Amino acid sequence: MYGENGERMRTELAALLRQHRVQHRLDSSQSQSSVEREAAGLLILRYRHTVLAWCAEAVMAAKPLVFSSAMPAPANPFRASNEAGAAVSELARALHVARDASTAGHAPLELLSSPSDTAVVEHWRGAASAAALAEHDTNGLAGMTLTAAQAEALAGDVAAVTQALVMLDHRYSNTPGWEKLADRGRLGWAALATALDVSLGQPDYSVDQAGWRPRTKVLRGPVRPGVLGVLQAEHNLLVHLRSFPNATNLRLIVDSQRQISNSLAPLAERINSDYAARWVARGATYAVIQQQLRNVGGRLGHGGPAVGEAANATARLRALKHDAIVEPRVLAGFQTLFDRIDNRIADIVEDGIDRGAFVERIKVPKLGTDAKQLIVPTEEKFVVVSRASDLDLVRTIRERLRPPPPSADPAPPGRSRAELHTAILHRPPARGDYTAPPQM
């Protein structure tokens, strides 16, 4: 996830910016050997190239969606205002020039995974490792998955990291064999202009939640004791819901969620009343959905493993004592799984109706053929739903199971961003400014 990798990269760079007397720190044996300092410098150059490569790739992912807050729009609407003179475009050009001019090359996996005895080199290795992992995150952010506000946050992160690299390049310039950044002045001014331009907008730092995530797998092995077994079954149910269930199995899964919500609410009442109230409402919502699913049919799909895990969850929950104590972190785990299961069930219903896998049962009046027959049974048949919004089930899902998210304030920038900006502005105190403490 980008938030974890970006935070680690900013933390390591902030630690490097707070270190002075670099030449003294490069020698782990304190022998002041230029050979050792040169070897450490060449290693740092490879780590720096990895961070620089991430900056160049990340700014290209954000560039199409970052619009300058300072430049007025041109009179000609057919002329792009983001290409000529925009700060992020200049930063992208400067980063590509610096990356292409660097001869150090990417740090291989052996260097990224091998700790160093020198603290300075170790900080650089941590930043490079985070940058290498962040490439998987930012490569998947390009396109429609990234909003304009999130692109501003990403561009601001790239600008801050670039400023740190420029300052560190100036500080390490006396290292034997050191290679300076190409056009360092232009790169620094472009990073500063981008940071100022982004600060005039409203960046959305929810981009930290985007990026690559490991594939969720089924929790195998022995059944966890107590309520953890219920949590294990709910997790496995969510994993098995990747496959599309038929209408019959979907009704069984919905009924299991109704029972689990109603049974867990009393256990959560003593620990967290908010969760208890939400789960009571969730149980009522699934009761309505279960009733409305009676008029929905469809044989396409399977969903057998998901039904099995749903049955395991309800059976394990019935085996619990009525006065069982559930830890707050376990309650939070249930809430996370409930949110994801609700979204997945909503997707299954809407996708199934859109592609015709689920059909609606309607009653058709039937004419009696025999005059002696007093009661004519009503004929029923299944028809394809023309518009999903006409179905009561879909309206319930959209309004109650998955309501529209409320408008909330943008996510906070995070502590690591503030620490990096503070480290960029950090200056060591002058030697004459030191004042000895008073003698007691």
C-alpha cells in the first residue's frame, strides 16, 4: 500500500536531512579512509537512483490530473493550460533529465535486502527499499483510479522527496566519487514551485489507501477457538464471494448475515454500543433483503463454498456462551469484514441483474378453462428486469445496505509528511549560538 511505503521513504529521508558532518558518518570504522567513504558513496548513489526513478514514475502518474492553481486558463479552450509552464510539467522534465543522466543504475535486490553497518547507508537503503515497493503502488494509480485531489497529494509527495534529494546532493558533494544531480538548480526550483502550487489546492491524502495489496487467501488449518472461529469463517466467506453465487445460495448467505448480526449485537453492547446499534440495523436490513429475494430467481453461478463458510459462522456463533466477552479489536475486525461483505453482496445483486443472471418472479392472471373450477391458481413466471432501479431489492441495497458515502473532510496529511517538511527547513545551529547551561 502506498501509505506504508511512502511513510517509510519520507521517514528515512527526514532522518538523513537531520544528519550533518556527513563525511565523518560515512566511515563506519572511524578511520577517515577515503576509500571506504568512496565505496559508501557509490552505494548511496545506487540507492538514490532508485528513489529518483520512483519520483520520475510517480510524477507521470499524477501529471495528467494536476492542474495549476496559479495559472489563469487561456482564452483558447482548445489549448491545454497544463502543458506550457505548469510547475508539475517542469518537475517531470527535470526529474527525467536527472534520472537519465545518472550512471549509478538501480540498486539490485541483493543491496536492497542487505543491511549495512553504517547508519547513513542504512537510512538510504531503507528509503530505496520503500521506493522500490512504491513503484508497484504508483504504477497502478495512473488512469481513472486516481482523482485530481489525490493526484495533487501524490505530486506534493514527489516534490518533497525531490527537495530532500537536492539538499542531500549538495550535502554529499564532497564525498569521493560523488555524482551530482544533473541540473540540480532547475530540479530544486521545479520541486519548490510544485510544492507551492499543490499547497494552493486541496490535496486528498486518501491516496495513501491506494496501491498494491496482497491477495486475500482463505484461512486454513484448525478452527480458531471461541469468537475467533466465527471471525475466521466470515473472512473465508468474503474470500469465497469472489465467485458468483446463484439466487438460492445468495438467499442462504443473506440469511446467515442476518443471524450473525443479530447474535453479535448483544455481545458487543457491553464493549462498544456503536457497533451494537449498527449491527442491529444491519440485521434488520438483511431481513428485508431476504424477504425481497423471494421474488428473485436465477440458476447461473455456484457459491457452494461461500454457503459452507456461512453455515460454519452461524454454527460457531450459536456455540458461544451468551455472556462471552469480545475484545474491541475483534469487534473492529467484524466491522471491517461486514463492510466488505455488504459491498460485495451489493455488487453481486446489481451485476447479476445487469447481466441477466437474476430474474424477477411476477404473477400473471390465468383464465380458467373449466367452468366447474371455482378457484383458478395464479400463474407465476420469471422475467428479466429491464431497469435495476425498478426492483425493490436494488433500492434497498442502494439506500440501506450500501448508502452513498457522506461528504467528509479530506484525509489529514499524516505525521511523516510534516516531519519531512520540518527536516527540509531544518538548519543546524551556528557554533557561536550555543549557550552553556547555568551552573547550579
